[in-house]
Amino acid sequence: MVRRIRAWLRAFPLQRRVAYLTTIAVALAVAVTSVAGYVTLRISLYRALDAELVETATSLAVVPVAQDIRTLGGLTGRALRAGNVSVAAIRTDGEIFYVPDELDHLVLGPKELAVARLQSGYSARSGVTTGGAEYRIVAVPITDLGNYALVLGRPLQPTNDILSSLWLVLIIFGVGGVIIAAVVGAYVARSSLRPVRELSAAVEHVSVTRELTPITIKASGDIAVLAESFNQMLRSLASSRQRQARLIADAGHELRTPLTSLRTNIELLAADATSGMLKQHDRIDILADVKAQLVEFTALIGDLVELARDETAATPEPLDFRNVVNAALDRVRLRGHGLLFDVELNPFYVVGDSDMLERAVTNLLDNAVKWSPPGGTIRVQLEGDRLRVADQGPGISEADRPYIFDRFYRGDAARQTPGTGLGLSIVAQTIAQHGGWVRAGRSAQGGAEFTVQLPGATSLEELTQPEQPSTSTYPAATPPPAAPSPAPQRAGSPLAETGRKRQG
């Protein structure tokens, strides 16, 4: 039965379902209250009537009924009618005595006979007379005689009339209350579910038009939280779409140059295979150029894959950041022949993805190796929550510094050097995903210095202590301190309209 009701309700829209449930709940409450009130009043009226009849019967059982049991103390039908009662007596052998001139007598039963035999307590019940009228009948023992009980009855019609009137009033007001509740429930359901309808319409609009514009809903409480969560999802999707579109556009632009060069060189080699127009040393130069372009093309594809990597794919875990830096140093030393690495690493622990962080640190070190002069020194210092990588190269110009972390950005000095323009962008994106920041500046030796800040702790025990729950993937980081240079650009940030220099 319950399942059928649930299935029936689920077939209706949410607004109508809420209205129906409200009406049903109010109807049940009214019905329970009405029945409880009716039963309570009925019990109260019957108890009051029983108490009054017992008191009267007890008085009559002493005087005058006990003096003449056969005539019931000389009571007459007129006197009984005046008192609106009916009187009888019953003996232990079952013989019943009535008022001589009474026309309508009480119909007695086992309860009255039991009172006569036990000579204690009293009985009270609803019964009838020989004429069929409903009476409330009580019996008390006549202690002076010992074998008799006096029975007294009063018509129930007045009491039943009161109860009938009450029942009618309860029905009328109950039905009226249910109708009012239905109207109010429908209004409340309509008004309270308006934000839900607006949210549903917004979701349908997004699914149809593919427009990821945040919605505006006037609501409070859980609906407001739901709407804000939906807007955050829309903003995240819009930002992801913009990043993807920008990445595809930038990648298409950057891939066009090596592809064009490769096609040109391959076409020359193909033409030379049939005509033999190229000299041996030209052919060797072209093949070397093709090989270098393939290496650059492979590196570019790898950087693009890393840059497009979804941060939700990361697997954060407690890490000793010194191990991450040492692993990156081991890889970069193989490419930094003749360079001196001055390393100072103090204990620091973070929560993050070791592969992503190692790639970011490696990119910083590769950049330092790329710009360091022969025999130069690269300073790597991990102190507190700051990692500093400094070189003795030419440094970063003031004009290039605001855009150094943008995708594919290469300054004038970097145009003639190998690279894809994505290494520092990957660093910025990775550090940002881990809740930190990276800033470019000038070292004390005049070269470039990159400062990385990550949230963490100087001991593993402090790092793993329970903290307040956070909605971010990694711990939050403090903002970078103010610097005289412009704020660094993060991976994925919109490109500036002016002042940009791209690899041709």
C-alpha cells in the first residue's frame, strides 16, 4: 500500500507533490486532533455523568429505598420524571424491583447483579430501557439490606446531542481547514519551489544553448547554496573551455612553424631523391635540421600534454620536498656540464603530486642551466616554505617579466635559443594547483631568480595534523609579498592585448 502511494506521488511534478503531501499531512493532523478531542470530551462527559449518578444512587440507597425495597421507598413515576432518572433494585437471586407506576423500566444485566452479590464498588455502563431509549446505568450496593443493589439510570440523549453537535463542528471545521491547507500548501509549494524551477530552467538552458553564464536566483538556505554550487560549476566549466580554446589556438599557432619547416625540408629531400640537385653537405645540413626540428617538435608535444593535464588526475600525498628537489637536480646535472650547483635544502614537507612537482622544479633548473654562462653557479635554496633558484645569466628584462609565465611567450633574447615557451607556464600551473605561487625576479649576482612558495610544514608530524576541512585539492597558500615588478602571470591567465612577443 505504501509503495503504491509512493509510486502515485512520484508520478506528479515536484510542486504538485509538495502540495499534495502538505494537504495530506494537514488532513491527517486535523483528523487525529478531531478524533482525540471527540474521544476526550466523550470520556469526560460520561465520567461526569457517572459520578453524578453514583452520588445520587448512594444517597437513595440509604434513605428512603432501604426502608421499603419493594416500593423503592415510595418513589413514583412522576418524581422520577421530574429528576430525569429511572430507578430499580436487584436482589442476589436476580429478582428486580421497579417503581410501581413507572412505564419504561431499565433493562438490567450481569454487572448490576454482580454489585448486589459482592456488596462493594459500583458498576457503570451504557444500556437501554424496555422502550429502547439509551440510558447511562450505574449500580451501587444497598449495604443496609446486604443482598440488594440500587440501579439508577439517566437518558443519554442530551449527552449524545452534545457529542453529535461537536462531531458536526469538527467535521465542518476539519474539512475547511484541509481546504485552506490545500490552498496554502499549493501557494507555499509554488513560491518555495520557484528557485528550484528557475534552477531547472537554467540547467535546461545551459544544456540546450551550451552557454555557461552564471544564473541569478533570489533564494536563501539550501537552494541558495545549490545555486551557488551550480554557478561555481558553470564558472569552472567556462574557465576550462576558455583554457582549452586558448591552448588549442596557441598550440595550432606554435605547431604551424615547425610543421611548415619540416614539410619544406622533407619536400626538398624528396625532390633531391629524383633530381640529385643537392650537394652532399646540403643534404647533411637538411637532415640535421630535420632531426633538430623533430626533437623540438617532440618536446613541444610533451609540454602541451603536460600543460593540458587535468589537475583532478593528481594524486596528492605527503612528500619530503627535499627529495623532489634532489631528484630534479639529479636529472638537470646531466645536462649542466661545467656548471656548479650550490644547494642548501632545509627540511620542508608538502602535500602534492611528486611527479608534477618534480617536473616543475626541473623546468626551473633547466631554465637556469639554459641561461647560465660556462662555469657559472646555480644557487638552489630551500628555506622555510620558499624555494629559490638563481643563476648568473643575463636575467629577465623588466619588459618581459610580467609575461614570463605565459604560454609560448619568448622574449627577444630567447628567440634564438631552443625551447617551446611552455616550461615556465607549466611551473606556474603546477604551483598554482598545489596552492602556492611563483615569482620571477633578479638575483644578487644579476641573473634571474625564481621564488616558489608552497603550503606545508617543516616536519611531517605537523603536516599530518588534522586541520579544518577545505574544499580545495591542496592546502591554501599565502599570497606572494609585494614586489616592485609587475605581478607574475599564471598559466591559463588571459593574454595581454599589448606588449606581447611570440616565437615567430
